[in-house]
Amino acid sequence: DGTIDMMGAQCLIENTKGAITISGKNNAVLKNLTSNTFGFTSNGNAQGIDSKYASGAIVGNAKHDVVIKDLTFENINVKNIESGSVALLVGQTSGSVTIESVTIKNSSVVGQRSVGALIGQVSGTVTLKNNIYLQNVSVRTIGGRSALLIGQLNDVKNTIEQKLVVTGAQITLDKSTLGIYENAASEQKYASGA
């Protein structure tokens, strides 16, 4: 209720241990959040290289249901050039995420790959409801598989239409951009290790 200024604090639930609902009332605003950490390390990729995953200002790795609704987020900044599955709200989900009546203003996210403003990587399901508004939001990637809203939507068993549900959503992108983050020190490694 009202405005909460986190004053630059890192506000990250690294790994959910149960269902989470984050909701506001009376035009609630949560502002000045950061994150530069990640949820877990895995070498389950095709090259068997240890990689970092799940970085988000609110939730890193959502294994359980997450609902974020009726909130405005201002000045959220996530930067993790070594991690995949990076976003402002939820880095990675294998559960269910619902985003309803959410505004994000004057915020930026930078990640290695699978980068998005709302969610970095989806292996579960996502529901978008009512007004989703991005104003002056910057999404930058070093390696690819990125988009303004959701960086990567995994299609495990040809069920991609069941993974993203849009229910009466009005999505507005105002002065928000997707681009490449130029950084020679963090160029992608190939299977050869080069």
C-alpha cells in the first residue's frame, strides 16, 4: 500500500520454496531495486560447461507458482553478464507465473542470454492479464534468445500454446528497447572452449 523505496537494496528470492503472491493496493509502487546475483549453476547444457542461471530483481528461480499483480515497479536494475535466464521480475520459471496489472518504469536488465523484462526463461506456464505497461525499459543481451517481455519460451513437448496464456491483456511498450550489450570480456564460449 503506497510507495516502498528499497534504496538500491538487492531484493531477490533466489529459489522459491512455495507459492508466492506479491500484490499491491491503492496504486502501490516498489522502487529502487537491484540484482547482480543468480539462483543456481548447472552444466546441463549441450557443451557441459558450468553456467549460471536465474537472475531477477524479484525472483531468481521460480519452481512454484508466483503471482505478481497490481504494482508499479520503478528504477529496477538487473545486470548479470555471466548468467542466462535474466529478467526484472522473474529470472526463470518451471512453475506457473501470473503477471496482472503491472507497470515497469525507468528500468534496465542486462544478461548473457534468455533475457526479458518480465521473465527470462519459461519452462512452466505464464499468464498475462489486464494492463502490462513498460515505459522506458531497456533489455540488453550479450548472447541472444531475448525479447522485450519474455526472453525464451521453452517448447518441451510441442505445447508452446499452453505455456503462454494472454487473458484480456493490454500490453503497452512505451520507449522501451531491446538491444545488444557490447562487452568483449563476456563474449560467449563455444563448445571448443574458445
